[in-house]
Amino acid sequence: MIAVLAMTSLSSCNYNSLVEKQQGVDQAWAQVENQYQRRSDLIPNLVNTVKGYSTHEEATLTKVTEARAKATSITLSAEDLTEENLARYQQAQNELSGALKSLLAVTEAYPDLKANENFLNLQAQLEGTENRISTERMRYTEAVRDYNTAIKKFPTMIYAGWFGFKEKPQFKAEAGAEKAPEVKF
């Protein structure tokens, strides 16, 4: 009888702790999505501003628009976080990041655009958003590490399995990220 009470008490404490950790992961994921959405919302204004100055950059503008459409078409709820789904989501976001880099590189050829107050404001907002994305991804990674560690510890691992707590995926580094970029002057 005492053993049953002890196990019930221990499992409810562990269960509550795991629920809190899982909610922390879900909240951190929501913040990652929120920042990606903020970036996505800035892009149409940026594209329209560039479009007004660069009549010869239609391919780059189209690439950004298509990458944005692809990235926003992939939605991923906290319940659907799996290695495969997160990889697909991250790939679409990375494609959008690459398209934005191309767009910003194109602007170097347009001195009037680089001096445009609206463009400078949008560029600053985009840079700030990229920093927020990085911060929120770090917070998500920390929440996932904490949660995944908790569900693997003994005796919690027993209760975690009983109650359906499963490991959450982490972000993976982009291909080639292990190599430092080569800078030539």
C-alpha cells in the first residue's frame, strides 16, 4: 500500500514537471514562429521598395516572393514538431534567408535606394528581426534540451513513456555552416 502511494505521488510530481517543461517548449516554439512571421510580414514592403528602384532585378524579386510564399505555406504547430517536419520548415526558412541576402546584395548597385529612408528603415527592421529569430531559436533550443533531458532521466523516463511524453527535435546547422566563410580583399 505504501509503495503504491509513493509511486503515485512520485509519478504525479514528475508528470506535473514534464507538463511544465513541455509547455515551455511549446511557448518557445511559438516565439520562433512569431519572429519568422514578423520577417515574412516585412518582406512585401522591402520588395516593393526595391522594385521601385531596380527595373532590371525582376528575377531576384521573384525569387524572394516565391521563397516567402513557400516559407509561409509551411506551418508547424508545437504538437507536430518532429525531426522531419522541423527540417522541412527550417529548409524553407533558409531558402528565404538566402533569397533575402541576394536581394540585399542587389541593392548595392543602386545608390539612391541605399539612401532611401524607407529602405533603410525596412533594412534595420529586418536585421533586428533576424537577431530576434536567432534569440528565440536559442531559447527554443534551451527549452528542448531541458525537456529532453528530463524525459530521459530515471525514474522520470518510466512515467514519461506512460504518459506519452516524446523527445522534441532541435534545429540543425545549415549545410556548410561548419566552414568559416572565406574573405578576400
